[in-house]
Amino acid sequence: MSTKLKPLRQLSVSLLTSTVVAATAIAANPLKSQALTFDFQFDRSPNSTVTAPIVGTGTFSFDGDPGDGTFALTSLSNYNFSFNFGATTFTNADITTPLANILAQISTVGSDRFVTFGGSRGGSLNGSLDFRNASGGLSFEPNFGTLYFNTSSGVGTYQAVAQVPTTSVPEPGSVLALLGVGLGALVAQKKKQSMTQV
């Protein structure tokens, strides 16, 4: 009878060990937060509605999704700006506004999410968020407005709409679920083992 129990005990220990190793690996190496990315379009008409011709495009992204609200730029981890107006590009390296002065406001209208900028200014063009490099400047309207100024295309309207995520992020309870499955299998094995002893 002990020879029959030995393989079951080894299987139980092996299953438990595998489950604990897998759960530890997931907990020790959590998946990177999925980035929230906003796609920008810029036109040449300062009328609060983006219409053709589109003179600039770009993205603003950061890790995670804080939900709707107003957030300090510095609280959004790994934020990244990239804007293109023809041959002129603006990135994080071109920001002239003190970072502590910049606020991002995220809102939902219908099924779309939008971002605008505000804060206490202080940049080279006196907007809520200013960029400047050898090719020119870009400034976003203060107080979370939807207008912008670009030294090459003038004043216009911008719109920044969040991309729809294409992959799902596992729930934080994944590790607990994996442990639960492993422990459940172990209990089932123990129950089976005790029934064969009878």
C-alpha cells in the first residue's frame, strides 16, 4: 500500500511546488502597466473643432490609467510626448514649462476619452505646456483649452483622443487565483489519497 501512496505524494508535492514557483514568478515580475496613449490632431482653425487640413499629429502616453480627473504631469509615470508638424518634431526634451507647473486633465465624453493641459505656466511661450527647439515652438492654451500655437502653422485647434487598448491586463488577483488552483488540486489529491488508504 505504501508503494501506491508514494507516487501520489510525489505528484502532490510536485504540483504544489510548481504552483508556488509560478505564483512567485508572477509576483516577483509583475507585468508592466499598460500605457494609456492619446492621439493628437492639430488643424489651422481656432474654432474649437478639429477640421481638415490636419497640419500636425502626435501622441502623449504614460503608464497605467488613473481614470478621469486632473493630474500633475510628474505623477504620470514614464510620460512621453511626440508631436510632428511636417519636418518639425517636439519631444520631452523640448519642454520649456517647469514640469511641476503642468497639469493634464482627462475626461470622458460619450465613449471617447480626451486630454487637455493646464497649470501655472512658466514656459517660453506662456502656455500651459510649451515646447521649444531650434525648429520652432509649440504651446497649448492655458486653463485646459483646446487651442494651440505653433510657430510654423500659427493658431489652431487640437484634439487628443485616447487609443482603445488592444490587449487586456491581468487582474491583480491572478497570483491568488493561481495559488487557489494549486491548493485546490492539492486538497483533491489528499482526499483521493485518504480514500485509497481506507
